[in-house]
Amino acid sequence: MLMNDYNSTKVFWNNVFQKITPSKYENADLGQEDLNEASKWLSNGTDSLIDYGCGSGALLFDCALKGTKHHIGIDISTEAIILAKKRAKLSERGNFEFIEGSFECLNQIEENTMDGAILSNIVDNMIPKDSELVLRNIHRIVHPGGKILFKVNPVLTEEQIKKFNIKDLGNDSLLETTGLYLWNLETEKWCSILEQYFEIYFKKDIYYKQHEQHNRLFLLINK
């Protein structure tokens, strides 16, 4: 993944995260019941976790409160990593390494070295060829039988694409006016891609009441 392809993405998320004041994560509640249960499932029996597209590290800090110990977070946003590192200093559980970068960081991690992974609203916000590289790397890094929490945004309809003036890049890839990419796949297509690397243990459309938006949640077992 060339960083230049994601300059707009980086600017967008830097603007989001630089406005957030660092605080201690001390309440194991992600604000969505299904996601809380997914985090419990991921954390159970899991020692080490990697979160690609970690943002401020919320999911890693949540899992640490549920028993995970060793955590690696990677994000393209400078401000997200600064915030995550500040939050890590406030954390009383687990150890954390937060890295600014993209998928080349995954190349540096040895295979079968992590118990589990988080890919939350990141793989569908990339150029498709890069998304597939991330999936292959996570499959390589997580040991067989390891758990993966995978989540993607809702699929947009043709009407929504036209309404929000979203650019169609082909191959179901879209470019939003914010500069964010969206790989706009139906759930069946996601299943087909994921099943190349993982067993789908559970999947569900989940609803965020505060955002009035659905996400698609998958719990995966590495093959």
C-alpha cells in the first residue's frame, strides 16, 4: 500500500483523533451489546492480539480488561497513535505497542506469533488489492485456530451512492467525498473472500443506536 494513496484518509482521521483528550480506559463496555459479546469471545483464552487499523486502541484496551496481555496496534493516523500511546500509559492491565504505518508493518511480524486479531472497519476502507494483502498477512500472523474479530460498514445502495456524490472506482470500490475508500461488497461476497483464510464462526448485522447505523460483524477462526 502506497502511503500517497491514503493521504486523504490520514488527514481525515488525524482531524478526528487530534480533538480527543486521552483518558484511562477502565470500563469494559464498547457501547454495543453484540460487540461486547464479540470482545468477550475474542479475549477468552487469548494472550496476544494484533489490531490493524486500531485507531485510539479502544478494542485492545477493552480486551486487556477482559484478560488479554500482549497487544500490537497499527494505524495510518499519526494522531491516533499519539492518542493510543497516551492511553496505554494510563492503562493498568496488559502491555501495548502502537505503531504508525500501513500494511508493510504486518510484513515485519513473524508468522503464527499472535493468538488473535482485530480488523474493525478497516479492510472495507481500503483499495481492494490492499485489503486482500491485509487479510493474507493476518492469516499468516495468527496461529491456526486463532480468533479474529472482523467488522465492516453497511453496504451502500445505488441511491445512496448518487445522493452522497460518491465516486465509483470500479470493482465495487468507492471514494467518498471525505477522501475515504469503501469496498462496497454485499455480505455474501465478504463471506466468499473471508472463507479463503478463515472459518466463519458467527456473523450478524449489529446496530449502533447512537449512530443510527448498522455494521456487519464476523467472528472468524484462522485456518
